[in-house]
Amino acid sequence: MMKKKNFRKNLMKKAVSAACISALLVAGIPSGTAFAADDASGAQTVISTQEDLTMPHVAEDCMQKIFEYLIKEDSAWSKEKKEAKEWYGEQVKYSESINGNIITLSAEGTGDFAEATGSWNYSLEGDYLTCSITNNDFIGIMYFDYLMQAAFDYLGMDSDLAAGYINATGAKNIENKYYIVDEDASGTPTKLSIYVGEAYQMDEVLSTVYIDKAVLTDVTAFDEDQKMSSSRFGKLRWYFSGTKYSADIYIGEHDALTELAYKSLMETVKVLQPLGYEDFVANYKELSEASTETYQVSYVTDQTELSETVGESADTHYKYIKVHFETPEPPSLFSDSISIKAGESDWISVMNGEVTKWTSSNKKVATVDSNGQVTGLKKGTATITATCSDGTKLTCKVTVTTNPTIKIGGKAYKKNQTYTVKKGKTLKAVITGKADSVNNAYTTSKKKVAKITSKKTDTTVKIKGVKKGTSKITVKVNGVSFTFKVKVK
């Protein structure tokens, strides 16, 4: 059976330029007259003004051509439709149509995927392919991304580089006549417009922008939990995965690695902060391979590694450098508390450490062996301590929720109750909750009247009537005593 997926979440993951659009919707594009970007010194550099840009009008068949690129077999939209069929079967169906200068993308969902149903129109307004947004419509924005890629193909542009350009101008708040975001009074985007008259003049902008804190706004430092993310920005791609103890950071640059890749790598490391990053920031001065006890930097040429990490065909136009951070994790427990019943056992697992000694703070409640196996004896709590070879001490709270119980002659035990058995016959007491590692202890006040014939490891205690009379019997299980009288008739 095909595993069901959340439609909206899955669409977000598969939208090729989702990160670009998300950055724009957060940053917006302010009105103004000049392109500006940080130069090497951090100062603002004026690149050109809107009035300097000569932008010819679109061709009459512009939308028809974009539509043709949209429905090509290898287009992003066609791949999305194919993957949707693989994921959702017939429960989600995509379709597209064109009527004059309006392209419509539709989805029809049934059953669990009824939320996918809808149609979104994208029109040509002047020289711009336009997406009108209602209520911050996520799906409509994502579908617009597929149309943008078709437009890039129509203009003969590298889709990755063009999408990276849009992301870069948005995140850096560079005035951009090629891509315009209209907002309402609250700052919510109401319309996205992308110029489709000619290939973009990107070189000057992309030669100055790199990945920094403004780009990594939503990225937080590594911690103990695994995290990963990837995106593109200008001429750059980045990918990271791991924890603060073991992390991989990839930076890719279009055509060749330059100072932009170096700056991006340094800034990304500063934000992610894997253990050992201070040494890296202080000593890694230029793009080159390097190896220390805490980090290793290498140029990436392995095709398999690239396809499994940064995505398929990521090496076509991009050159990558990778830094791997590795610091031994301190010993830790898989869980710092467990709950068991009397007679049950569980294991305390220690990760990243060798345990030299196990101890229990209350051996009457729970015991622990040399392998970390904890056995519950009776109701109560105990603290199990694991002492590691490096001196680290780890503690786990063990709660034993029940006491052992006993039934005598099929009846529930009552203290000092008298049970009868005929001479020469056997009375059975059945134990529940006995720990395998603890032997029973038996006493009988008059062995000539009643004697116990069971082994101390048994969970069924056999009491044989020897001669007429009464004897007091005590059965101790896991240190818990059960006392009762046996009358032999």
C-alpha cells in the first residue's frame, strides 16, 4: 500500500524554488530606484538605476511559448504531476490549460486529499507574468514557481541561476524591476509579477551577493537533534545536515568557486555553530582543502555524494566545497527514566560511552547487572548510576509500579489466613512478579505438620501436608514476605 503524505507539506518539499519565494514573501521588495549590494568591505554599492534598464516588450506569443515549456516532458511541472501520481495515485490529478494570455493550473483531490482541489489563473499583465494572491494562498504561490521555471526556459536562462537571482534580490532588499511583489497595507503580498521580455541582467548583482545572516534568517545553530536544509541564493547553493557533534555543510557556486563561496561558507558556519567552529573561523582563511582534529574541508567531485545530498544533477553547473565537523559526543542515556513491574527487566542504554560500573541506590526495589539490565523487585523507586570510562556518571530513575503477588489454592492471599490441605496432599501457592535473579525464601514453623517441597527458584510453591495439625508458612518473594497458616486434616 502506498504511504499517504500530507499534500501541502509534500508540495512544499517538491517545489523547486520554494525557498526563493518564501524569502521574498518575508523580505519583500521595497520601492526605490537603485540596485544595491554589499561590496567586499561591507559598504553599499550602487549598481544601476531602473531608468538605465532598457527592457523590450514581450512577444505576442509569449504566454503560448511559456505554456509549451511548462508542459514539456522534462519540465518541473511535468515532474510534479508524475510524482503526484506516484504518491497519491488517482486521488490527486493535475491539469493545465491556456486561454489567450491566461494560463490555468488545476488540481482535483478526492478523499483524504480533497484540500488539493482548486484552479489558479496566471495572466500576462503588460510585460509581466502575474500571480494574484488571495489570503496568502500557498498552493497558488507554489504553482507560480513552476510557471517561473517555464518562463526561464523560454527566455533561454539557467533556471537555477535565475531563481537564485530572485532570491538574492529579495533577501538583500535590492530594488528589482524583473520581479515585483505588491503588498497590501499590512505588508501581506497580494501579487507576484515576473518580467518575461528578455533574459535578466544579473551579472553585476550576483557578483556581490553571498550567503549571510540575512539569508539564513530562519536557520538556527545545530543542537543535539538532527537538522537539515537546502536552498539556492544568487550564484550559490547551500546544504547542511547533522547535529552539533557531527555536521556536513556544502556550498556550491555556479561555474566556479570564488570569494563568494568562501564568504558564504564562513557565514554559514558562524550561524550553524557546530562544535569546533571557533577554530575554523579563526584559522580557515581561503578556499582550500584542510584537515584538523575537528573539521575537514574538501572539494566535492563524487557524483553519488552530490546526488544523495544536494540533489540530482546538482553538479551540472555548480562546483562544491564541503566542510565536515566531527566532535565525539559525550556519553548519554537513551532515556533518563524507566517504569517496570515487579519481576520485569529492562535495559538502560548508554550511547557514546563505555560503562565500567553499574550501581543501584535501592537494591531492595531494583537491581542492575553488569550489562545495564535492571530488574524490578518491589514497588518503589531507585536511581541507577552508570559510571563511564571517562569518569562521566549518568543516572536513570527506575520506578517499580507493583509488588509481587501470590495466590494460595487459587484464592487471593490474605495475611494470617488459614488454608487447609489433607494429609498426604499438596497445597499450591502461585507467585506472580518473581524476579529470575532472586531466589525465594521459605520457612515453616512445624516441618512435621507441613513442609515445602519446591525449589527456591520456582514460581509455584508446593506445601505438602505431613500430619494433622497447623503450621505457619512464610514465603519471601523478591524480599516481600507472605505469611499464612496451613491446617492439615
